[in-house]
Amino acid sequence: MENKSRTIVIAAVVTLVIAVGIGFWYWQKKGGLGIDQQATSLAEKLSPAEVKGSLGGQIFEQTQNPLKGKLPPTNPFEKTETNPLKNVYQNPF
């Protein structure tokens, strides 16, 4: 009797997982929440001047990198030879 109830529970779980997967797939095909479509249509409707004057445009301007172009080079060894064997060992091939 225990095997029969275990089999029923496993079958129910598998069926539930398949149903949730199919539902999620259908929801994605239908368009999900539509947030991307709304954001795209809103951005297309506003002109650049309207975007700069909005709260989001102001926050975007204030959060830009103030050190852009003023950072030191990322590779401090550009002008230094870092391979100590380059001039010592000559490859015979």
C-alpha cells in the first residue's frame, strides 16, 4: 500500500511540474508582464529634451562617472619587460 501512495505522489508532483512549465512557457510567449514593451514605447514617445528634464534624466546625469578619462593606466608594466627569460633563453626551433 505504501508503494502505491508513493507512486501517486510522484506522479502528481511530475504532473504539477509539467503543468507549471507549460504555463510559464505560455505566459512568456504571450508577453509576460509587458514591462519591456511599455518602457520601449514610453522612451520612443519622449524627446531627448523631455528625458533630460525628467527625474530619471536628472538622476542619470548626477550618477555619471566623474573620473572618466582621469584614471591611471590599468597595466603598470606596459613599458617594462616582465619576462625575465626573454633575452636569456634562445629557442633553437
